[in-house]
Amino acid sequence: MSRGASPTLCKRRLVTALRRLREEAGFTIEEVGARLECSASKVSRIETGRVGVTPRDVRDMLTAYGASPEVVEELVQLARQARRKAWWDEFGDIAPGRYVGFEADAALVRTYQGLMIPGLLQTADYTRALIADVLPDAPESEVERRVGLREARQALLLEDDPLRLHAVVDEAALRRLVGGRAVMADQLGRLLQVGALEHVTIQVAPFSAGGHAAMDGPFVVLTFPERLGPDLVYLEGRRGEAYLERPEDVLGYAEMFARLVEVSLDPVESAGLVGRVRRELLI
């Protein structure tokens, strides 16, 4: 698995550029559709990333916008890169949309989870138990593929240029017996092991802190190398997923995470609490 500009991030950069160039040229989506003899809805779906875009589509759109030959060639090449296969494509039916691709390109992930251990920190047995509770009808083959996807994502933490992770986990996630005492004891041991890595920070929001800024749900803030684009926020729920890219939205969640860090135990204290809960399970 290699870090860098994945097809997912190439597509994000491409559609952002197409939207910006259309607006700079002063065209509406309807006018572009008329010029290209396609529906306005197709142009809209391209600009929002809901459908793929071919190099020919890109060339036609940019010609209509009066873009320079250099810009045309750059974005046509980006369109080709966006159509490449990625390692997570084999998990396309179970992967959380575009998220895996964004995570693979990120330099830093800041995440809060209130009810469960974050996926990047889960053991295989914890993942299996969690899936059994959330998706009780899932066949064994699907369960194992989901476990495999988690493990493939976790490899990002072990590369030569690893993903930096800052996770805040609510104390409730430590004490909820997903899979039983033995599975949870092993899971908490994993937290201690991974938390000792130099590029990983794990903090616990303790019950004693009372209410905190993120009580309305989990979220992830992804930060990319500057050349790969601006930060974004990922939200996942039972009704689907959402990506927030407006600077004010991203800033709001980054500030929320900062407030959450302030009321949480520091990494050393957090490891102490994780260790105490683990010892209780082993008694």
C-alpha cells in the first residue's frame, strides 16, 4: 500500500477545479449542459463527485470554459489518475464510500468515538463482535471481508511514512463489553500497544469530565499534505455518510476537537485508565 495521491483524492481535486473554473467563466450548470449537449444533472453530478468523469468530458468542459492548454492537460491527466483502481476497490460493496481513499491520503486523522473503539485501533475479534451486534444477519464471508478491510486500513499506521492519528475515546467505549471480557481485555491491550507509537495519540474522555463538546456524535477531521488539498470532516451514521468541506465547517469541528482534548485525560493518564479497566476485566 502506498501513500500519495489516490484516485479518491485525485477525483476530489478534479471536481473542485472543474467547479471553480466554471464559476470563473461565468457559466451556470444549465448553460454548460446546453453547450455540451448533456443534461444539467450530469454536470451537477460530476461537480459533486457522485459520478465519474472521463478525460474527454474534462477536455470538453475546459474547452467551453476557455481554459489554457496547460490547465486542460493537467486536469485531463488528473481525470486519468482518478479512474485508476485502488487497493480498496475490492471492498467497494462494504467500504464506507470515499472515506477509505481519503484516509489513505491523509497526513493526520483526528477522531472522536463515544460508543466504540475507532476502526484504526480495533482488534479482529472486537471487529467481529461489533459486526455481529450491528449486522446480525451478515454472512461469515462478509464479516471476514470487513475484518480484512479494517486490518488493511490499520497498516497505514505501520508504514515508513505512517499516518498520524489522534483519537479521543469516551470512557463508555472502554467499559462496554463488546464480545465479552476476554475480547475487551485484548482490545484494551491493543490500545496500550498502539498508543505507545510515536505518531499515535490516544486520549480518554472520562465520565468525571461530565458533558463535553462532542456528545452529539462521532466525527473525523482529515488533514492532507498541503499539495493534496484542504482538510475535510467525515460524519457517519445509520442513514449514511456526509463530508463537510466548507472552511467554516472544518474549522468548527477542529475547534470542537481541541475543546474535547482539553477536557480529556492526557495520554499518560489515559493509558493509566485503560490499564486499570483492563486489569478489572482480567480478574
